[in-house]
Amino acid sequence: MKRITTILIALSMLFATNVYALDIIDVKPDDSFVTSLGWDVNADLDYIKSIADLYSNRYVVMEEKYIDTTVIDELYKNLSAPLTLEQIDSGQIGLDLSQIGIKEYQNGLKKFKVLGGLSGIRCEFEPIAFYRIYRDVALVGGYVNYTKTHYDSYEAYWQYVCNVENMTKEIVPYDSRMMLVDKFKNLYEFIDKDNSFKIFILKGDKIDSLYTREW
């Protein structure tokens, strides 16, 4: 109930800023990916429907089969893109993740951005539910699909070091390497645990916020 309340507060804030607004989402689930992980998909579908239905007495809530999720796709495309030399030199990842979940989850995504692309790890969002709530406001529910080139974190670490040294033409110091080994272990733990149902709130063609269903 706490998570539902949080999402309702976020939606209420959207409606308060623009009393005239409604539009929603689309969904195209990758059934093989979703079913292979053994999630209770029906429970998650009921969960997002229960949130959308709470607004049906005030707005025309519509469940959609597909909605343009380009803005979500771009987020995960940018997260998966390898760091550039300029980003390595500046120490800036060039992504604003302030609206993407709680602080702890944002830190996990930042770590993924820094380490993932250069070590052969990718992520995509697989939507399974779309609801229009109010003109340009929509809910999109789904899961994050991570793809690893290396199933061993040490092998991923080694690919990362080789790529960084090739780009910077500098040898990564021993102390930094030992620190990276631990960071890759932590990254793999984050990826393996990040399998919960995600709900994006979209406002027009922008991501307003992201919430995770906790079991």
C-alpha cells in the first residue's frame, strides 16, 4: 500500500500542475524474457490496473495495447552506451537520473552506466502494460532485461580495464584494479536483484518518475 500511495501522490502532483491533461502508453512484452524469469506477471498486471482504476471516477482511464515508449527506450540505450573518452576524462556520465526511482536505485544505475557499457553489459525495458490516465499522463509497467557478455564478474572487470587502457592510453593502477574487482561484484549483485516490476509515469514525451513494486 505504501508504494501505491507514493505513486498516487506523484500522479496527483502532475494533475495539480495541469488540470487538463491525459494520454498514455503502449506495451509490447517480450513473453519469452518475462516468462523465463518466473515472475507472477498476472499479479503485476493487477497491481498497475489497481493504480489506474483509482482515477477512473475522475478521468477516462484507458488500457492500451501499445504506446510510444521512445523516451524510456532512450534512457536504457544511454545507460548501456559505453563511456566516451570525454566522459572518462571529465568524470561525468551525462545522464540525469534524479527522477528514476529512489536514491539507492539511482546510484545502482550510475554504477551501471560507468561500468556496464565498457564491459559488455546492456539493459532494455520490456513493457507489459499501458494505461492512459489523463490526456498526456500515462503509466507504463514492465521489467528491465539485462544482457551480459560475461557471466563472471571478473571477466567483465578485465574487459573493462582493457577498454579503458585502450581509450586513455594509460595503465590502470593496481589499487584501482582491486577496487574495480569489488565494484564489478557489486554491479553484478545489483543486476541480479533488479528484477522487480517497474512503473514509469510519463508526462507527454518525458519521464516524470519511476517506481518499483516491492514484494
